[in-house]
Amino acid sequence: MNSVTVIIANPDETHRARCRALLESAAEFEIVAEVQDVETTLSVVKTTPPQVLLLHHRMAGDDLPILVRSVLDRSPLTEILALTEGADEPRILDILAAGGRGYLADADLDTFLAKAVRKVHEGEAWVPRKMVAQILQRIAWLSRSERSGSRGTSSSRYA
């Protein structure tokens, strides 16, 4: 079984060490780098593209969705799992819309980090179940917005 390569991006050394210890306890993960700032994150992701990037919101705060897009521009195959101290649901939706694959609260690291990294690597999303309804609402809203912008040009009998 090949290891899942992971980069841990967080300015807090204690938090990086916690994530590393949790992942190293499972033989299936290989930590290829730990980074503490945005510039290093972007550089390392480009030169050593991981399969999964653990990206803590402290790396960019409200600009995390912009950082997610920048990472994916440099490494389109990297799956991004955002880590954060609490559930700021609009921020999580923005991260997912930018291309993030999931979100995990710091309080849930001990219980779910390895499973979340594994599932994101396998192509699944990792979000709290209570957010699924909000995600579906956002998709429906986007769909309605697209349809309303193209009214009059649809040949569908349901338009």
C-alpha cells in the first residue's frame, strides 16, 4: 500500500506537531513537509506536490479561500483539508467553493484527522453532516442564479 503524502501548513508549531503525531501513528501517511507561512506553503506545494494539504485557517484568516485557489493553481491534484478552531459556516462554504475538499475542527482532530485525510485522498468530501443542508442550499441558489441569467434562451419545457 502506497503512503498518502501530506503537507501540514500551520503557523503554530504545537498544532503541526499534534497533526504529525496523529498521522504518524497510522502507517499509511507520509508527512513530506511542515510549513508555517503562506510563501513557504506555495513554494513547497509547487516543488513537492502532496496528495493532501492540511491547511489551517491561521495561515490566511479570511483570505483562506484565496490561498486555496493559489495552492490549486500550483498543484491541481492536491486535495485540501481545511482545519480551523471553530465552525464558521460561511467561511467553510467559501473554502469548499474555492476547491477545498473538506473541513475539520481542531476539537475533532484526535478522533477524525486520519479518517478525514484518508477520505479526502479517496475523493470524498469531509464536512460536518449539519453543513450538508447549507451546501445543498448554496448549490440550489447558484443553479437558480444561472437559470435566471439565461431566461428566454432556454428551450427546455421546464424553463
